[in-house]
Amino acid sequence: LVSADPTGALRADAFGLAPLAAAGSGGAAPLPDATRVDAGHMRLETVEVPEVSKVSKPVATAAPPKEEAAEAFPTAQPAPRPKDAAAQKPPSGPCWEVVGGTAQGGILVREGRSTTSTQLAERLATGAVVEELGREGERLHYRRIGGAGPEIGWVSVSISGKDLLVPRQLSAEELFTLDRALSLQEDLMEGFSKPDFQRALRRIIQEHPNKTGTPFLRQRGELFLTVQSVVLPRYGFEGAPPGILRMMTAFGRHQGSGEVAWNNEQLNKLLQM
């Protein structure tokens, strides 16, 4: 009976066994716990133990669960990483931007370091951003990470004192590969899942059950920021509202990712949104 009760309100010590009473007799008293059951007890029924019995004979019960164990908070399961996500790592070397070749649609690219090596048919477009793989004098071995042109090749940094490429510091948005986007989401999940955060969110929602109004939005935003201000700087974004807007803009390039969409749903579950 106790195990089948969905409310958990029943207790085993609230019931006993008694001889099956005749109809209209008002029922029999429960047998003492020390009763030896024999052939005279072939027909028994479950009866409620009188309240006085429960008082006169205390029954040992399990200790109440700790507060932490009794609390139930939402949980999140990050999406599995796509096989090619790890390959989309941000540049590890210096980066350059093509500023020359405006009239020609870009600058010449060759297969090798020598200026007499085979010239590729396609130019590296003006405005393209590349990662430096190696450099020998004015010759740069590159990997393209933005813009149009050959994926890999050799180009001249300058010709006759005129710059063809200039050093470029990449922004957090440009470095925000799918792999980094998924890592950021996972870090947010970890922070939003912590019991202290969940307790604070629960209190705010209890105070504002309709989840509307300026006070609610302000308190919830301040709570969210306790996690965001720690996580966002790891990825080059300011741990403040302007950084949150930049982060959201950076996610735009990954909105077609099923993994990003799944993680967004998990975050919304944690935040009860």
C-alpha cells in the first residue's frame, strides 16, 4: 500500500493485520506485533492502527533526507560534438589582412616560397584574412580563414615598400568557431546548474510567479550575470550586458547548427524560460 501511494503520505506503521471481521461487527482490533500466526489466522485483513497505538509504541522511521537531497532542480545534457567541430579551431599563429591588389581583385598567390614557383589561377582577395603558417623574409606562407581566394599558398607581404598585407588582430566574433560556441554553451550550463544559482532563481520566480514586470526582469538579469560575467571573458567577450549582446551576435553564424539549437533548449530549461 505504501509503495503504491503516489503522494507518499502513507506510512507502514499506520496499518496492521486483524482477523477478518463479520459484516456489521465494526471490525477487529489489530493483532499485536508479537502474535505467532498459525492455522487460526487463515483469514486476515488490513486495518488501520488506532492513533493511540502509534503514540504508545513509537515506531522507528528512516531519518528525513538531507535538504540537498530533497531539492529537485532542472538538469541539462549538452549535445554531442560534431566530428568536424574540433577541426574548426581558431588560429594559433599571427593573422594578416590583405590590403593590396584592390584594382586587380586581390594579390598573386604561388605554390611555393620562390617567386618563380607556380602561380595559382585564383588571387587572394583584398580584405581576406589569413593565418601565418610560416614566413621567410617578405614571403608569407598562409592559411585563409576569411574572405575569398586559395585556401593555402605563398604571398608577398609587400612589394617595393608598398604593403600587400598588414597584421590583423582578430575579434572575439571572428575567433568564435563552432567548437568555441559549443564550449561556451557547456560552460554556461555548468554555471546555471549549480544549486546556489538554482535556489536563487527559484526564489525570484516564487516572488514573481507570472515572470513579468521590471523588478522580475532586473533581478533575473542580475542573477544570470553572476554566471555570464565569469564565462564570457574566457571567450573574449566582456562580462557585462554589452558583451552579452556581442556574444549573441557571434552565435548568429552558428544558428544552423543542430547542436547549438539543442544546447539553447537545454539552457532555457535550466533558466525556466
